[in-house]
Amino acid sequence: MTMPRPTEYNREQANFSLQRTDSVSLYQPEQAKQDDSPAWIIPFPRSQTGPMDSPAITLPPEHERAMWKLFRDFFDLAEKKRRWNLVDDIPWAECNPGLKPVVADIVETFCAVELFLPDYSSKILPKVRHSKSRTWFYANWGYEEAKHSMALNEWLLKSGSRSEEYMADMEGKVFAREWNLPHDDHLAMLVYSMVQEEATFLNYRNLRSRVGELGSDPALEKLLNYLAVDEKAHHRFFRDCLRIYLEYDRTAVIDQLKRVMHDFNMPAINDLLDESQTRLAAIRELDLFSPDIYYREVYLPILTSLGISRQEMRTPLKEKKSQS
Ligand SMILES: [Fe+2]
Ligand SMILES: [Fe+2]
């Protein structure tokens, strides 16, 4: 079956808004409209069989050793410089209850996305079980992501923006949904994670600077800074893993980069929030993330840091899917 192939990333076609989107991966169009997929979270096919169930490749020992070193460097640096304490390190007494309501709307949205941790963890771990470095990384990553949702939840309560009852209801709505891996092999998921972590970093960083402009909230600004630093560290680990895979099979990595990066969408989570058009417009006005930001601050910098030319990203994909 002939399927459309993306050429280079096209900003005009990209969709990063908080609007519902029916966008799907170009690679599995026949599965795109399936059943009860939660279109509001990640607009990709729900059912994943075939390659998804195949064991991932095992890297040659020297590459796996290099990846383990990456993990140890990541972990040791985190232990030394990046750990923060949810209770003691955020000036909770300085929450600003007078911030514009749109800020709480966005924080709630981010909190909801972070709450999908059970799905994020349980679905990726079997795919990376072959790699001790990636498995140990995800164990540490899960701990850090767990703190993120707790910190955002705490701010929503302590700032008086949301009640306990409201948050319990919101959590119930999140847990009633299920997130599924958006791509069909572990290498594509490595690329996706690298991109998603950088996009998340930018969202937190940009929200932090908007909060400063909107009247300041030392508690929220501090916690957003911790989150942004964590997300950047996650991004770098995934990127550095990809550098190792590039040495091992450059063509396969570039194929997955094209597949994922030319068709990347941020989660569309607005259905969760029961928001009005006015509320959506207020969120969009903050301009935390957009196709331009993606192209300028995610797409191009990633290519540069991986040493991949735009020309390489324009070559046609290999017909055969990566078996990695
Ligand atoms: Fe996070
Ligand atoms: Fe993260």
C-alpha cells in the first residue's frame, strides 16, 4: 500500500494548539479512526500489534556499555545537583491567589498530562527491557515525573485555584482514560520521548516567564523552574542515547526521526477541562508553544545537536519499516 511520506517539516501544516485534533500518523492511516481512542490526549492509533510485540534489538556490548555510562552520568548528576524536595524547596507561603485564572487552567492541563504516569511507565518498560540502561533510566524518570504531578497539584490547591474535590474529580477523569504508545517501535519511541521532553521543557519555561509578566508567583515560578530543569535533563538523556544508536544504524535512526519529527503533535488535552472557547482563547494567547517555536527551538536544534543535515531529513524514507 502506498502511503504519503512527509518530506521536510512543514510549519504551516503543524498543529500544536490545545484544540482537539484528528491528526494521525501518516504511517498507519487505516487505523486512525479507531473506536474509543482518546483523541484528546495523543492522536495516534490505539491498537498496536505486530512489530510492537517484537523484542527490541540488543545493542553490541560496547554500545550498551556507553549507554549505561550515560545513565550513570545522568543519575549521578541528578543525585548531586538536581534533586529537590516537594515540601521544603518551594516557597508555598508565597503562592499568589491573584494571578489571572488562565494560569491555573494551564497548570491543571500540565498536571493532567503528568498524571498519565501509570500508562507512560507500564507501556514503555516492556519495550526497553532488553536494555539495562534504558530500564534503570525509566525507573528514575518515573520517580521524577511522579513529583511533577504532585507539585502542580499542590500549587493548584495551595493557591486556592482548585479545591480538593475538583482535583479528585479531575484525576478520576484522567484515570478513566488510557494512554497508548504513539509509535510502533522502541527507536521511534526514543525519538518521540526526546522531542516530547524538549517540548515540555519549553512549555514550563515559557509559562514561568509568563507568570513573571502576569504579576508573579514565587512558588509557581520556583516549581516550574525545577520541572523545566528535570525535563531538559530527560531530553538530553534520550538525545544522547540516540547518538549511540546513530553510530549503530544511522539510516534506521534517521528514518525514525523523519517519521516522528515531521508529524509531531503535542497532546490535545482540552476535552479534559470542559473549557469554553473563551478559556481556550486565553490559553492560546499565552503562546507557550506553537509550530514556529517547535521548528525554531525543537526541530532545528535537535538536528544540529545530532549532527544531521536538513538534506538527510529530506531523503525518502526506506519503504521497509525499521525492525529495531
Ligand atoms: Fe514531567
Ligand atoms: Fe520528563
